[in-house]
Amino acid sequence: MIEQRRVLKTAIPGPKSQELHQRKLASVSTGVSTGLPIYVESGQDGILRDVDGNQLIDFGSGIAVTSVGNGNQRIIDAVQKQIADFTHTCFMVTPYEEYVEVCEELNKRTPGSHEKRTALFNSGAEAVENAVKVARHYTGKDAIVAFDHAYHGRTNLTLAMTAKNMPYKHKFGPFASELYRVPMAYPYRWPGGEKHCEAEAFSYITDQIHAQIGEENTAAVIIEPIQGEGGFIVPPPGFLPALAQWCRDHDILFIADEVQSGFCRSGDWFAVDHEEVVPDIIVTAKGIAGGMPLSGITGRADIMDTIHGGGLGGTYGGNPVACAAALASIETMEADDLAGRAREIEAILKGRLGELSEKYEQVGEVRGRGAMIAMELVEDRVTKAPAAALTGAINKACHERGLVTLTCGTLGNVFRFLPPLTISDDLLNEGMDILGEAFAASL
């Protein structure tokens, strides 16, 4: 057990972490960067302990992966049992019940009462690629529409849908074709502001698809209900339901990429639940399995069952150990009402960030839902010029004080807060205290 408190025994990073980092630099490709070079030895709930004995407050959850917290006993027990039983057969060779159980859970818990089918993979990017394959196969059409500020992965096809050049796309092209991007309904940065976004975004965006691509050529529209890497952008009320209905009206599949926003993170099991949007296909990963690599696509049965045998799969997809972890993770989310806990976290984070907003002109907007909250920093609130340098400075100051924080945003000026859903109120408030100290020290 790790006591749930921050402990700083050395400077951050400490000498043992620094030594390990030198080994990393000598052995790992420079393409694999590290935001905070403390080397973790153990973790539980809201605390990460490094090799120097420092205990840091975790506001990142491995980018929304360890939603049920490190050290979850249900997951430990399930994984240990599964490893003792067997670790791999490849489901396409000799199947096993755990894969089927995960698919049953996803079919039951994802939005919509219609009959569904699921296929399992390893990562969010792999699942997105397969969702695109399914959409094209089912519709017989080629074009896929994504949005500005989107992040869908690092593979060639998903990079074509990902908006940000550095560090994701730079010099990695050419990318897959027939993938198009349209403006995002981004209330804070929509010309004219939030009210204009609510009134104009849907018509403007669908007009762009009509004019530049054509509904008859469009297989699917894919959107993160709350954008992740792009800056935790929440579209205005009514936008997602209108977009989903427009897709239905034009025989276009509506794909919800819930890789980051799914599994209680947003205060609902899935972010689209907030407005009762039912996607044709939903993509899941990250928080699904408590840190084990697993992802899935769940869709209408009539869509998913059109794929020929062998058309979906992969050697490791739906690995039995990852499936065991997923079942334990889902059990924890339900038993401990982690969707409700996410809403409690939202109240604390938004309250404390609201205090910072009143104090500092550089806080342009606080947004998000559940335990998926963002703070966008600007030079001033009139021009809204992005304050990327200030964001980086505050992030560094948080790290030095023992708080694991993450930044994001196409413009590099957004803090994203993704604590484990099992974190205590005391650690949340201490983390916010540290953020306030870092803010003051960086101005």
C-alpha cells in the first residue's frame, strides 16, 4: 500500500531517475520523448512513487488510462489468475471466453438498445483504423470526414485525420488519401464567440462537407465527443445530436472516437451519453483495461456483420490478460460508481480553476466534463493569443513541485487534468494548491 500523500525526498527528477534517464538517452530512440523524466517504481490511486522515493500526485493517469487507479486489487487478482491460466493463444486460432465477455460488456454498455457486435484490438489508433475499414466496406464509399484539432492516432491512416503537425505528422507523409478535415465547433475560438458557434457551426460544417466532398461520397464522419489532444474542446449543446441525425439522413456512418473520453471519464459511461447520442460505431481504448493494452470497436450488428471472415483481427487483439483486466476494470467502474465520482471531481476542479480564472487574466477558459477538465491559457482575454510559453513554464513548475500534469492543444496552450477516478479530495485540492503556486511563480 502507498500512503496517499505527496512526498519530496529529492529534487525532481532525483539522482536515480537522472541516472536512468541517461541510460534511456543511450538506448531509446530520441523519437520517444519523455515529458517528466522521473522513473516510476510503483503507483496506487492518486500517487506515483519514483525510484528516488518521491511520491508525486498523478493528474495524468497515463493519459486517461489508469482511470480505476494503479494498484486496483480487482485488476491485480484478475490478471494474476489469467497469467497463471494462459497468456495467449490468438483468438483467431483458438478462442477463449474472456474475449467474448468483454464484447458482451461493450455491447451492453455502449449507447443504444439495438443489436451490436464488437471486435477487439490493441490500441486506439488500431481501433480507429478498423472503424474506417468497416465504414468503407459497409457503405461502399471512400471519404472519411474528421475535424480540426482532432487526434485519432499515430499510424499513417490516423495521422491523416490528426490535426497537429508537431510532433505527430512532421515529415511522416505522404498520408492515406480520401480523408478530409472540416472546422471544429470550438466555442471559445469560433469567430464571433460561443453564441455564434451554437447558431452557426452545424450548418457551416455540413455545408462544407456538401460542397467539398459530397454526401454521396462520404462513408463516415468521425468525431471525439470531447476532443482530447486538440485541447479538450467541448462542442456546443445540440451540435453532436444534429450531426448524428444529419449523418443518418444522408446514409453516412457516425463514428464516435471515445478513446480518451470513454469509461466514466466524462461523468457518464461514454461522453455521447450526455446528449443521448447513439453512434453507428463507437471506438474505445485507454481506460477500458486499467493499463493493459486493449481497444475495441462496437457497432450496429448489421454493419459489423457485413465484414467477411478474417477481415478483422490481429495476433494480439483481445489478449486474454488484457481482457481479464478489462472485465475487472468495468466491474470496478460499476461497483464504485466511478461515473459519479468523475462528476464530483469536476466540481472540485472547476471550482478551484474558477478561482484561478478570477485571479489571472491569462486563464482564457475552463472547460470539460467529469474528470476531463481543461484550462486554456492566453496572453490576454481580448486577443486570445495563445500563451504556449506560459503553459510550458507552469507545467515545468508543477513537475518540480511533485504534481504530474499534462498539456495539450493544437496551439500548445491548454492544461488537461485527467486524475484517476479513485483519487482523494485531499490530493485533488493539494494538486490545485500546487498549480496555483506554479502559476504565481511563472508569471
